[in-house]
Amino acid sequence: MAAVRRSPWLTPLRRALGGNGSVLVLVEGSAGLGKTRALHGLSGLPEAAEARRTLWRCGAAQEPPETGGCPALLLVDDAHRATPQEREWLREVLERPWEGLAAVVAYRPEELGTAGLPLGAPAVSYPPGLAVFRHRLRAWGVDRVRRAASEVLGEQATHEAVTRLHACSGGVPQVVADLLGALTAGTGSRCTAADVDAAGVPVRLAELVLSRTDALTAADRPVVWAAAVLGEPAGRDELLSVAGMDGARGRAALLEALAGAALSEVSQGRYGFSVPLAATAVRERVPGPVREELHGRAARVLARRRPVPWAEVARHRGAAGRRKSWLKAVERAALAAVEAGHHQEAIGLLERTLAVPEVPARYRARLAPLLARSAVIGLRSDQTVEVLTQAVRDPGLPVDVRGQLRLDLGLMLANQVGDLAAGMRELEAAVEELGEVRPALTSRAMVALAMPEWPTGTLAGHREWLRRAAGLARAGDSEVARAAVAANHASLAVACGDPQARELVAALPVDGPPAGCREHAARGLCNAADAALWRGSYRWGEELMSAGLDLAARIGASYTEQTAQGTRLLLDWWAGRWDGLGERCERFVADTADMPVVAADAHLVRGMLAFVQGDWTQAVHWLTALGAPAPECTRMPLAAATAGTLIRLALVRDDPQAAAEQARAAWAAVAEKGIWAWAAELAPWAVEAVARAGDAAAARRMTAEFVRGLAGQDAPSARAAVAWSRAALEECEGRHPEAAGSYRQAAAAYRELSRPYARALTTEGAARCSLLDGAEHSGAPDEAARGGADGTAGEDGGRAHAVASLRRCVEQYTELGAVYDAARARTLLRSHQPPEVRRPGRPAFDDRLSPREREVAELAARGLMNREIAVVLHLSPRTVEQHVARALRKTGALSRRDLLRTAP
């Protein structure tokens, strides 16, 4: 009805219903476009309430209704089925209309007896006073199909599923509705494009197209069968060649098929089915021998096109039973797709081919490496993993081919699937099988084992693998192998703070002539960007990420592109760009749900957002459950940062022993790896946890080890973390003046890095220690406000500076959306600023929440328990319980979670 409500004829129709003039609207739409729905919608117009309403369906053997006299809404459906008597009656009404007649006549244009004339020949003699309009119903666009899918399936339908739904239905509303009905009955938690394909042809559509085909003579049907076999609109000559018809006979058959609506002119000069699924219904009913002949002719016709659509040629040759030529076409199609950067297309074609048991071993040995190569660059496919796993077990496979497959299988298992242990085993086996026979591929396997981000291995071991890979690459003549070494050399140099890192990144072969060189260059750029961001080189990292994303998109390196999108989420977290970040993380996790390694960045960021918002239960879920990768399969910098957040969570829940235990384990992993820049998001919380657990000596050793590990390296984020770690240790040891100075040093470093959240945390720490130092010098806790920010007691200016810093922290936390931190800082601020002078007695807030009740309500709505809120706000659990009860009563909220939506 949306299109109807915007139509220019709606105003004249409403005037006619008010007794002002007369109007005819001809509603034209093919089967399934919603003519009947449109008529029912018009009957609900407010102006029709006082009019005589008549809904007439032609061909239903009804007596014609009375006409004339008063405002009337005459709705005529299926005019293409009108009997001669009904057409005559309609002609009489429309040639002699009365004031107040609003007539709407709906029909299928493809089923009219005379094209363009709804009531047949001759044309109706419309009188001058009758306003006549034609309204053509259109198929839905993809956005309208997406809304329909959302209404039926909610969030289950993926973007690919909606695109496929629109494509196979042609946007015809009734077909969309029928398919959604089938999908509702058959899908689980997600609806994919494969689910749409599996839904089949709706019965309503199948019966319509088969009845139209059957209405043709036996001599004319082959042209419809040919269109069904082709499966896409085709020109007249190609269509008739596939049908096996000569010019004159074929032209006559095509005209009959168009006249009977068995086929349509989908676009100018191209004929086929307006609903692509209709081709499937017809094709399934074509006799087998005839179908094979049609496919054989289709393959020959398409092979004459330039460029040759090899994937379609392969499909037709396979359906025609021409096995050898089918496999040759598959290989050419896959090579063409890879050359064009369409790796997902190549993957789908090769998966389907290699799943056929009858494919000879010699063709498997040629096609499986193509699949493996595309799979490493593309997105995860469990079917590809299964195909390659079976292939490497084939005893008839040449050893070097098996080694090549192991290499790519190992990369897939480690990168896309997240099974690191299995991936490393395959890569090590690939090195043994490839040996010196295939030095370029052996070098690639060694390069993969040199990746430092994985938790297995040490920095020295990774460097040794890279040294061996470089030697093989230099000795050989493979530009791609040298590009692979260059990519890993550059990213490792960035991760380790090597002074030559920028030169190595700049030398990556982004314009290398072999496609493989550009693939490794894109990977190198994106990996270097990730490494630069973890070190705190945010501007350079963002530049590298943009360049890597652009190159990956141009060459179709989907996996590399997805990893860089995850890195962008981390950058936005550090930069404080939190608006909408949680929703973006959730979408990214949903889109990469079957690739935990790729989704890991989003899990971390979403978990940290949940923590700062006070939703600690959700924080644990995002960091440890909901598809998050296990620590042993998580990249080292991510694992360290995840551990840092979980340690902090244990600290705020007042469980220092659990925090210290996790801190020691995470610290040992970083120490074993030897890349200390990756401890930047872990160190402050790990040092604090160990110190608060009573082992200050171990905390001092950790801090010293951190400093030694960063010696001579360019790692701005880690340098800031060193100052923060010292501050945390000094605060735990009660050395508040020193701690205040270290916190200020850290805050200045984070200001230079443009990291607002870390700056606010360390600024708050400096103010807290300054005020604590003042309280200690004053000798009385209730005089803590007299302490100076520079560590000297009784200096009002210093105290005022610290209080002002706290106030700015509260503002910064609030602006970012860090609910938990804002509540904690407000509590600290309230305890150190002088009480406001007010009249005796409790302030009257009536039914509004007091500031304290609002703080408690926000945290309760985020999921914190009363005892957790008590820890945050330094209140007793009983006081928190009372505040929650008052907040529920004042807001009328039905639950704690509902407080966020109801708090005034």
C-alpha cells in the first residue's frame, strides 16, 4: 500500500468518493505482485466509509451488482478472467459513469485476451468527465525484501540470505512471502543463502509456470525448456539455438510462449522468466534425455561468447554428462575467478566439483590446490576444510601436491577455523613433505610458522623460521615467495619495534605483477597496521590499515579485509570513538561467527565496553563465551589485553587472589613469547593484582622485567603502561606522593597518544593519590580534603587542583559512556569536596531520583548485584538495597533491567 498512498490518482479517487466527479484506476500487475492486497487496502480508505463498497471478482459466477445513484467504490479483481457478460457489464458502467463513482479494475497484463486492453477489443469509449489512470505494480527492491524478512525472521536473516531471496524471487511479493513461510519452518538460529536455496520452489509459483508451459503445443514447449536450462535471460538467437529450432519455427514458438505468459521479455531483447525460481520448476520437469541435449547445446552456445563464461559452460557440460570437458571448464573457470580476485566464487565452484566422488585422481591433484589457494584468501568454509582433509589422506596424491595442500589447510585451520594446534601440525608436516622439491612453497610454510602473534613458539624461534624462509626465497625464482617473506619480515619488525620497520613496510610489493605478490602485500600492510596499533603508533597504524583495506578489497582478499575491519574496532576503542561501537562489534561477531580468530577483536572490544558500562556479567560472556576463541587459540596481544580486563574485573569484585593468579599466568605467556610491547594492556592491572594479593616483591620484579623488555624499542603505548604500572605498585605500597607523580606521567603519555579513557583513569589515579597523601598528612580521615595535589598537606590550591581533576574525569567518563567509572569517580569526588550548605533536613526530590539513587539505578540496570554496587560506590549492601527499592518505586520499573528505560 505504500506505493498506492503516494500515487497521483489517489486524490481524484477520494474526491469521487465524496460525490465529486468520477474516476477509473486500472491496476496492472503480474501474478503475485499484490493486486488483491491493493484493492483491499483501498476499501479501507476513510472516504469509503460512507460509500457503497463492492468487491467483484471476475469469473466467479456472480450476479453483477446494482449500479448508479450514490458515491460508490467499485473494486474489480481479475479482470483478465472476465466472461463476455462481465466485460459487457463493465463497459456499460464505465461508458456511463455517475457522479461519485470510484472504480478500480485490477488485472494481469500477461493474461489479457488482447494486449493492453483490459476489457478486450474494441477499446472502451470513456466519456470526457471520467478521469482515467493506470497504476503499474512493481516488484520489490532488495530493501523492501529485507524489511519483509526482518518482519518474519527477525535478526536471523543474514545479508547474503536477503540478497539471495531477492534474486531468486525477482522481488515478487507473493513469492517472497511463500519462501519466508518455508524458511520460518526450516531454519535454526541463522538463515543463510544456502537455506534460501534449500527452500525450493513454492507450490503456487511452480503450478502457475507449469500450467502456462503445458498450455503451449508440444512443438512450442522447447523454447521454454531452453530458457529454463539456461537459467538466465538470453537473446532470441541464443535461446533458439539452445532449443534446437530454426529461425522461422523458433520465432513462432517464442511468440506463442510470450503470448501465453510462459516467458517474458525480462529486458529489451532478452527473454526468460521474470521470477528466476520459475526456471527451476520447469527444468525439473523436462524429460532427462531432452534436458541433457539442451544442456549440451547451451554449453556450445555459451562457449562462443567473449569473454567465455566458463563457470556456466562447466555447469552445462556437467549436466550434459560430458565429464572430461566439464572438468576442463571447471579448471578454466576457477583460474579466471582467481585472476579476477573473485575467490569466493572459485571456492564455491571447486567445492561442488571436488565433492563429486567420481572426479579422477589426476583432476583432484589439479583442482584441490586451486581450492586451497583461494580458501586461504577467502572466508571460512567447513566444506573446504573437509575436502582438503580428505585430499591429504589420498595415498595416490603426489607428495609435493600433498605438501601444498597441507600448507593451505594449515593456514585455514589456524586463521579461519581457529584450531591452532592442528594448523601448526599441518604446516610443520608441509615443510617436511615439500622440502627442497618445492622451495617456494616450503618457504611459505616457514613464513606461516614465523608468525609471532600465535601463542605457540618464542620470538627467537619465529625469527629462525623467517631466516630459513628468506634463504629459500632468495635461492629460488619465485616473486610470490619473496613477497610472503617480505610481508612477515615487515610485520615482525613493527611488532618488535625494529628501527627498520618503516622501510620494510614501504618496500612491500603492492604493485607486484603476480597476483600472489599483491595478496601478500595486502596481508603485510594489514598485519603491520595491527602491530603498529598495539605498539601505540596509532596514526601510522591507521594509514597502513586504510592502505591494506583498499588493496585487499581490490584484489578480493576477503579474509585479510575482515581482519583489518576487526583491527579498526580496536582503534576506535583506544581513540574513544565509542558511539555505536558496541553495535558494530555485535554485527561483526555475527558476520564472522564461524571464524573465531577474526571475531576475536570484536569480542574483546565488546567485552571492555560492557565492563566500563558496569555490565560485568555481559563482560565475562563476551570475553570468555559466546564464541570467543580459547586463550590457546588467541593472538598474543589480544590474549594479554583480554587477561587485563578479566584481572581488572576480579579486582573490582574484591577477589585479589583470583586476579593475581590470572595475572601470573598471562605474564608468563608474554615473557615466554618475548614481545613486551604486547603487555601494554596487561601490565598495570597485573602489577596491581599481584601487589594487592600481598606479593609486592613479585610486582616489583614484573615492573623491572617490563622495563628491560622494552629497552631500545619504539613502543609509546607500552612506555605509558610502564609509568602506570609503577604508579599502581607505588599506590599499593602506600607511597602516595610517588604514585601521584607516576600517574601524572602516565596521563601525560596517554594525552599524547590521544587515548581519552586511559588518560582519565590515570588522571583519576593521580588525584586519588594526591588526596590520600593529604589525608595522611592531616592526621584525620575527615580532613582529607585539606591535602594538596602536590603531596603537601594543608595547601588548599593543591587540593582544589586534585578535586578539579576528578571532576573533569567524571565528565570524561560520562561523555564516553563509562557508567561504572563515572560512578566510582563521583563517589571519590563526593568524599573529598566540601559539603554544600543547605537547609536542615533531607533534600526533597519528590518522585525524582536523587543523584545517589540514579547512580545505583544505572549500575543495577547494567546487571551489577547489590554487593558489587556497594564495592563500586563504597556503600553498604543494605544501603544499596534501599536505593534500588526506592528507584523501582519512583520510576515504576518492573525490574532492575528496566530502570535504564524508565529513569526520568
